[in-house]
Amino acid sequence: MNPMLAANGVLTPEVLIIGGGPGGYVAAIRAGQLGLDTVLVDGDRLGGTCLIRGCIPSKALIHVAGLYDEMVKAAGEKGRYGIHLGAAPSLDFAATIGWKNGVVERLSNGVSGLLRKARVNVVSGWAKFSDAKTCHVETVEGVITIRPEHVILATGSRPVELPFLPFGGKVISSTQALELTEVPKRLVVVGAGYIGMELGIAFAKLGAELVIVEAQDRILPLYDTTLTNPVRKWLERHGVVLHLGSKVNGISGDNLNIETALGERLALPADKVLVTVGRKPHTEGWGCEAMALAMDGRFVKVDDRCATATTNVWAIGDLVGEPMLAHKASAQGEMVAEIIAGHKRRFDPAAIPAVCFTEPEIVSVGLDVAGEQHVTGQFPFQANGRALSMDSGDDGGFVRTIADRQSGRILGIQAVGKHISELAGEFTALIEMGATLDDMAGVIHAHPTLGEAAHESALKALGRALHI
């Protein structure tokens, strides 16, 4: 399928998608599957932030860090699980980054193949709108003008830069952290949200001396402390220095200057300063202001179909608000493609899972604060056979289920523990399908698995706990 070409050489597809991240390419693939004449414009490698410089490369780095950390422990005097290494492992971090890049390349090529299969036309270049339905794309061959029937904006987000800590040199973003060719000896992370915590812990496992500076009084402030306490205990056991309730004053020479919660001024030595204080929607540079879009603060305002205030212009993903998660963007992209094809859809999920790949991992789906109208069941991993067999039963992990007291309908599930991210799908499905505690209690879970803790948490809420 080739996009329609007007007499004046202008492309006139049915659907134009700007941004090749998860939401953009899912929208493009689904639109192509539905027979819509579709053009995807992206100035980067296919895959966007998540695949190229976010979710995938960071998890690859976290995986390697975990393996290396286990080998370092096995090389100690006591060994590990009866395993003894004759010498400490060595780390060729450049080779690690090479392997990580190989994973990214493989997935990016996979996205390219899926787009071809769906007969989507990909234009590589930088887009800018002169009005809501006129887009000019700068490519290596020259400028291409596109006037589509529908536009899907999927431009994603960018790291927030602090004015007194601009990116460059010693100060790096999460993107640059994933491109380092050597592990910094002294790493200071500014911001204890999930990005900073994930990368900081990974580099600590790889041998960096880690210091974390956070303006609020606790780490991972979007999660409740019962979930984050096991992570904080891991940091304390591994010698990570925390400066909570602290303010950064700037950088001078090799030191990051901060003021602690007690008013003490400190100069923290740092080879690299990783700034992870949040992300902002990417609204600059592509003509957002020329499209007559209504805004909701810094985000593009959309309705429950992801339609903007401008007719036949749609926006998805990080561009339209929290949660700024790849899987939310993908779901919205699929939905919008189907709406354009004539299907009746709206974005109204019962829950969107959030996962933090720290040590240990955290999962939160749905309601996370219980009131008097709720019943809660919590089951510790110290009583779960699979967790104990992985030496993760004593890290403070658990599964917690929150349900409506009268109906028993499950409203939220949270968990913290090793590999607990793999249960996010089960947690979300239970909530999305409107399952009750009795439903959850009636599902036979394989033994021994971590999933048994979810089953037991429902039993606990019902007053029928079997193993605690």
C-alpha cells in the first residue's frame, strides 16, 4: 500500500502518526491491519523512548547488574549458595553496553518488520505542522508535505532538566546514563523516583558508590511506605547514602552542592550526576502551537477517546497526561486506530499497572489506600515456598489485596518482591474483569510459584488464611 499522492506531490493518507514510540507504532500497526492508508513519521530509530533509551535498555542493564552482583558475592570468602569463585569477576562495561544495544537493535528491527507486514509507510524525518492538517517533514531527500484526514500525535516525553544542573559533561540524563561506556566510581542520583532508583541500584550493583538526593522526605514518593520500605532496607544494607528532604544548590568542580534537611551544606564528590526529577510531554519543536489544540496544563487535552479539541486530531501517551507509561500509550494507540476505522471505543481501563524494577521490585495496580469501606489481605513472601527457594523470602516482600467490604470486588493489588513484576498481568486482569475475593480464592495457583501469595492474600482478606 502506498499513500495517496495528490497532483501537487503532497501525500494525503487517511492516517498520519507522529512519533514512533510504543503508542505510535501500535497505532500504526493496528491502523494498517484495519486497511487504513497510514503514514508513520519518526525522526529517531523505531521504538521511541521505551525501546531505545528507556524501558528495554534499562531492564537489560538491571539484568546484567543482578548477575554481576551475584558473582561478586560468590567470589567472597563465604561464597554464595555453596558456589565459590576462585577470583572476583571482571566487568567489561563497554561489552555490556554492546549487548544491551544488541537487544535494542533486535527489537527495533522487529518493530520495522511489523510495520512492513501491516503495510505502513514509514517516513524518517522531523515533522512540523503549519496547521492542524498540514505537516512538513524534513528528510534526507528533502521536505515532504503531508495532508492527512486524521492525525495521531504520539510525540512522547523528555527528561526534565534543572536550570542549575543543565545536562552536559558530568551531569547526565537517564538517556545518557544508558550510553555510558564505564561505570562511574562515584554516582550521585538527583531524584528518588522510579527511574533514578532503578538506574541507581543497577549501577550500585555494578560497583558504583551511590548517593541519592531527594527533595521529599522518602524514596519513591508515589508509592506508600509499606511498599518502599524493603527497597530502603536494601539500600541501607548495601551502603547507599540517602539525603532525603534535601535541596541541590548546583555543581562546582567535582562536587555536587546540597543542603540537607537539617540545613547542613555538603559537597558530594561525583564522577557523574544523574538527574531524574521527572519527565515532561514533548510539545516543542513540531508545531503544537499551530494546531489549535486545547491544553490541560502542560499536557494536550483529550476526551475519553483521545480526541483533541481539533477535529480528527488525536493525541496519546505521555503527551496527554499521567500515568506516563508505555503500556498506556500502546493501549490508547490501538484504540484510536480502531475508532478511526469506525469502531466504537473509549479509554476507560479499570486499572493501569505500575511497576518499579528496583531491588526488590514493586507492583501497584488500582486502589492503593484502603478505607473503612474496604477489606485488606496481606501475605508475606517469607511464607511462600518459591520466594524462599529464590532466597527472597526475608527481604520484606508481600502481596496485598484491597477489596470492597460489601461486594468483595477487588479494587487494588500491590506487591513488593523479587520478580514480582511478572505478576502484574494477573493483578490487572483480576481488577479489569471485576473479580471478587471469592473468585481469586477459587483460582488454583501452581505450586511452588510466587502467584500463590496472591491467592493467599485473598484468603487472608476473607478470614480463611491457610499458611499464616
